[in-house]
Amino acid sequence: MRNTPAQAGFHMPAEWEEHEGTWLQWPQEKGYRGYQLKLEGMWLQMVDALHQHENVHVIVADEKQRDHVVHQLEYFDIGLDNVHLYIIPTDDVWARDNGPTFVVNQAGDVAITDWEFNGWGERFPYKLDNLVPSAIGKELALPVFKPPMVLEGGAVEVNGKGAFMATRTSIIDPHRNPGMSQEEIEVILREYLGVKHFIWLTGAGRGECEKWGDETDSHIDIVARFTGGSTELYNWTDDMSDPRFAMVSKTVEELRDA
């Protein structure tokens, strides 16, 4: 196998392209009492909606939780059709951020890009979550590529045709990738996502974001998204007193310039 996905002919597809299934990490009683109780109903609803149309891959912490999830799915008459359970220890539920980036080639082969994950800049426990992509690679017998940088899935937006979009604050960050320049990061993104054109938005820093309840440092998935090969959707408010108004206004300017 060649050293990077791009060298081996792989790239990250757009989110709307045909896919085999969705991955979920089941909530646990971690962090504070009642966390699992608060979230579990939503996770059951997601499985119910998804498994009617595609595979749903559910990560559970241990055998006890696996049995519990099976019981819940059967009790609420959701069933186990197209539902696949894997025992992989985790810290939290955010599979989009700590899970693998699946990459594909023209032949339809699939591989995994396993970014380093450090709990959104070492805000929260992450050591188990950081191991999830490689564990999935082992479960599915897929090739695993390991880039030398920290990246969360929610910080990445691609159109599947070579364009990449992100905020600088969520990637070019001293709490994630200290000492790395934008140019160095772009080299890695080219090689591990197969992208060529970069749209960098300013975003908002740690201090500002935490005032708004955002602990991702402006992940792109709450700022702007590709909705087609040449179409973008961006978050907006007309309320000039909103503390995010300055950021979203700058975002629109940067998108138009791009």
C-alpha cells in the first residue's frame, strides 16, 4: 500500500454521495448522571429512521451495553434489521468528530483516514475516542492511513470534486496542531483527503466560541456547508446585536471572495 490515500488513488467523497451506512457511538453514563438517559431517546430515533434505508453501525462500550441496546431496539419495536453492533470502548458520542474519515477510489474501494483526536483541543477526555478509527479499520479489515495532525470530522467540508472548506480557528490552532503553519497543514490535507482547492474561513477563537456555548472553535459544520459541487449554504442572522453577527458577516465576505 502506498504511503498516503492520494498516492493510492483515494479521496474523501462529498457527504451527499451514495454511502453504505451511518456510524453512531451509543451514549454512556459518563460526564454527569443522566447523560445517557437524556440522549438515548434521540439515538433510538436515529436508528429507527436510518435502518429503514441503510446500514446503521452502532458502537457500544461493552457486552452489557450491547445487550441493553438490543433490548431497547426490540422493546420499542425498532428491531435489528440493518443494525450492526461493535464493542469498542469510547469516551463520548461524537462519532462525526472522532470517528474515521472514509475515503474511496474510482474502483469503489474504501479505506480509513485515522486523524489524531484530542478532545477538541484537550477540553474533554479523548484517549478512548482517539482509538475508534483504527478499531473500526480492524473490524472491517480496511486499510488505515494515519496522518500526522489533529483533525475532527466536523471541522472538514468537501464537495467531492477537490474543494475543501474549513475555519482556521478549528484546525490551525495551538491547542490542536501547535507550531504547524497553514501551508504545512494543506500539504497533509492534500495527501490524506485528496483535495486541491482550499477555502479558509476565519471562524472565531476559543474565548469567543465558549461564550456562545461552542466548544469546537467554529467547526465548519455550524458555519457553512457544501450542498452541491458549486453551491454553499451558510449560517446567517439579521440580528446585528447577535454576538455572532460579526463572524457570520465576515464569513459571507470570505465565501464571495473564494
